[in-house]
Amino acid sequence: MRGIPGLIRAAGYSWAGLQAAWRYEESFRLEVALCIVLAPLGVWLGQDGIERAVLVGSLLLVLAMELMNSALEALVDRLGAEWHELSGRAKDLGSAAVFATMLNVLLVWGLVLYPHYL
């Protein structure tokens, strides 16, 4: 289905995914809480629209990567509960991707805010 009905259906799937992440993923809830605190701070501290977008965008990137990591973990768990080296590696790599986006937040916030405030 295309057009507006397809867009509405896709939005429903996205909403269901956000609800599942909120319900089942403690890390996602913690990162949302941090976003609720830091996003307004980023808007306030940014000197212009570009800085504000970069500061807040780096936070949203963490949420997006956490959603992808959670999807990967759910898929691996669905394939089997027994331990397998590749399953462990996949989960570790997903976790590392989330960590990299968190490091990106520190880098972006430091590079944007350091010249203005320190």
C-alpha cells in the first residue's frame, strides 16, 4: 500500500517499535531520560540553528542506534537461546555501535561548546 495510507501504516509500525523498546529495554528508557534532560540544554547552549541541530541530533543518533541494537539482540535471541560465538559477536558489535554513538555525543558536545563556554 502506498501514499498516505502506507505512510500511516508505517508510522503505526514505528510507534509499536518505540512502545516495545520502552517496555522491554531498560537502556532505551535511560537514554530517553538523558535526552529529555540534554536536548533542551543543547537547544539552550547552542549559538545558532546548526549548533542546536548537531547537539540534539547527536542525542537522537544514540536512540536510533539503541533501537537497532535492540532489534539485533531480539533477532539473535529468536534464532536460538544456546550460546554461539557469532551470536555473541553480533550482540557485542551492536553494543559497541551504541557506545560509539555515545562517544560521538561527547565529541560533538565538546567541540561545539568548548569554544563558547570554556
